[in-house]
Amino acid sequence: MAIHHEALIDAGATVHESVVAWAGTHVRDSAHIGARTSLGQGVYVGPGAIIGEDCKIQNGALIYEPAVVGNGVFIGPRVVLTNDRHPRAIRPNGEVKTAADWTPVGVTIEYGAAIGAGAVCVAPVTIAEWATVAAGAVVVADVLPFAIVAGVPARQIGWVGRTGEKLELVSDGRWLCRDTRDEFRMRADGHGIELIGS
């Protein structure tokens, strides 16, 4: 484990021995960080949040519990994964809210997905496998597998392959990745596209 001396890993966190964590990172109690994951400078991982293997979490990312980040996920600098759909500091009567006043909801990011710099994912949302969230986007709805979304609020603007390059429509309902020669088609359930050959 390559943990910078200015990183803080709480005693109850589970951090694989191959994890790299830079200065100012804080991994809270009961969080889990998988093998070969890199946590950049100033990353915050909330208590109970789960980050899989082979992830790259860039500087200043804030991952609030109960986020679940799958294997091979890229999270860009200053990304925020929220956990409160209706945040308030006080109750309607003016008293300060406590943890007992709300139930955290999380963001789920599936295998191979990428979240661009400064994006905000407003829980509860799921970013499906191999999807891409453009820099600066605000995600308020689930993102389909291999979709690319951008804007505020984020809207789908196309499909991407496993390299992150936009796919090319080559026939009715079929797409091609020029980088890998992967071919895709719409899933039978209409929930995104699926890889059919490479």
C-alpha cells in the first residue's frame, strides 16, 4: 500500500494493500477500497462507500456514502457523488437537522464507466457499465450502458465504446467502434446497447 503520510485512512476502513492514496485523501470508517485503485490528492470517501478494483479517482473527488463504484471506473477531478435528494440544514421548525432526520441515498457507477471532471451525480442514480458522463454535467437520471451524457441537466448525446470514443451508426440499429472494431446493437429490452462482436 502506498499511502501518503498526509492521507487519513480511518481504522475501520478496508483498503487493499495495493491501493495508492495521495496527500489529503480521507477514507472514512467502514469504507471499502479495492485492489489497484488510485485515490488522488484530496479525495473524500464517505463511511460505508464501496470502491471496486482498478479504479482511478482523481484529485478532489467527493464520494459520499452509500455510493457503490464498480471495478475499472474513472472518476475525474472535483466530481461529486451526492447522497441527499432534498438537502436542508434545518427542520421546518428551525431546529438543526441531525443524521436521524434523513436517510442517505447513493450513486451507483457500474463497470468501466467514466465520470468527467467537475460532474455532479445527484443521488439516487445509476451510471451503467461503460457509460460516459461529460465534464461539468449534472446527472439527475439513470444513464444507460455505453451512453454518453452531457449538460445541465445531463442528456444523452450518443453512444460510446469501451475506449470512450463515440460509436458510428453503420446500419439501422447497429453501431461500430472504429478503435476496437467492436459492433453493437440495441438491447432487446431497449435498455441501452450491447456488444455483439469484435
